[in-house]
Amino acid sequence: MTRTIYLLGILTSIFTVNSVVWAQPLLLSQEPSDTPTQSTDTSPSQQPSTLNAVGWYNQGVDKITGGDYQGAIADFSQAIELAPQDSDSYYNRGYAYHILGQIDEALSDYNQAIELNPQFAYAYGNRCYAFYQIQEYQKALSDCSEAIKLNPEYADFYIYRGNAKDDLGNYQDAIADYTEAIRLNSNYAKTYYNRGLAYNRAGKFAEAIADYTKCLELDPNFADAYYNRGLTQFQVGNQKEAIADLQKAVQLFTAQGNANNAQQARDTLEKLVGKQQVF
């Protein structure tokens, strides 16, 4: 048995201020599983040259957990050389490549993991996410649907598929996927945020405001949610609430060291209410 690292979609937004735009969020995270490892001594006293495949694998997992992705890639490569039929080693090396933004390499390793283990739901899920990042939306939909078929209780797969549907303009289908993700995990603030984006795109502004509000109940420091709720409040004529939300977005972006987004929020506020003193 081996440990597997699973890729999660932590959602944030990048936005522009030339028009009211709610851009699709993307970011990566990790979550080690609790699956036990084989009994292998990988203590510092053991020289790397004496490690077997499981030893290299476990060392790679530890490096991923510690944020050393290049080191993890090297260790998983050693594990693959010794055990080329181990789908988990390909998967986790793909994960490390994915974190580093090397999407082609990540896709190649996910492909190999799926070839070795066609029931590998997380490999389909991560490959879906990678395809989404390179705007291969139909391939992303196919992989996410397969991941859901194999593991229908994992909320992130619905989020990934919802992202692809949203970018394809299938807003109602995206909302349905986000809603299912919320049913499975109702404490994930960024899922409400994503559904709020989709509601905005579908012109359902009251529902969008409700989702941004729920997101902010769960994460009061979510600056993007204040920003987008402010834009939506302005859209429905709630100027006072819009100004308050955009001011809060500026404050949070500034406090979080995000100067570019803070300036964009200021510019948006100026465009919406004129160059009056609003701070």
C-alpha cells in the first residue's frame, strides 16, 4: 500500500475592470491521504542509494508535503525506474509537475497513471483540471464525468466540471454541478463563490448576491467575493451596498498585499460612482 497525494481545486479569481467580468477561479492545493505505507526504513541514516521503490516513493510524498516539488519529481522518477507499473508514482509525479505549472509533463504522467489503473478517479480528476487550464474544455468535461462515475461523493470533481461548463457558457449546468458540490461539502466557501459567478453570468443577480454572502460568512477575508458582490449590488441598483463592498475589497486586497487587485478595485469604484470621495 502507498500514500497518494490528491490535487484539490482551491478557487480564487482574477478579474478585469474594463467591464463587469467574473473570471473563473483557479489555484492548486494538496491533501495527503491516510493510506498506510509499506514498512520501509527511510530514516536519515539510510543512504538514498539503498532505497527501494517504496522508499523513494515515500520520500517523494514527504517532499511534496514539504513543498519541495522538484525534489519530489526526482524521487518519484527513481521509484518509477524501479517499479514502472506503479500508477501512484506516475500520478504523484504528475501532481508535482502540475503544481509547478508544467502541464504537458503532468498530463503525460496522468495519462500513464490512468493507463496502468483505469479506475484511478483522482487521476481523471486532476487530468480534467489540467485540461481545463489549457482550455481543452471538452476533454475536461469527459475526464471529470469519468471521475464522478468512479467516485460520485468527491465534491471537487463537480467543481472542476462546473468550471468547464461555465467557461463553455453552460451556466445552468455549471450551477447544477456547484450545487451538488455544496451538497457534498457545504462548508467550502469558494464553491459558493464559484456558483455566484455562474449565477452572475446567467443574469440571476439575487442568487449571486446570496452566494457571495454565504461565501463571506464562511470566509470573511475573501476579497474577491466582496469585489464581485459589490459589482452585482451596483447592477441591481443597490449603490450604497456596492460602495461598501468595493471599499471592503480595497481594504482586504491592500491588507493581503495584493496591490494590483486593490488598485483595480479602486478604479472600478471610481468608474461606478464617479471621482467623488468614497474612502
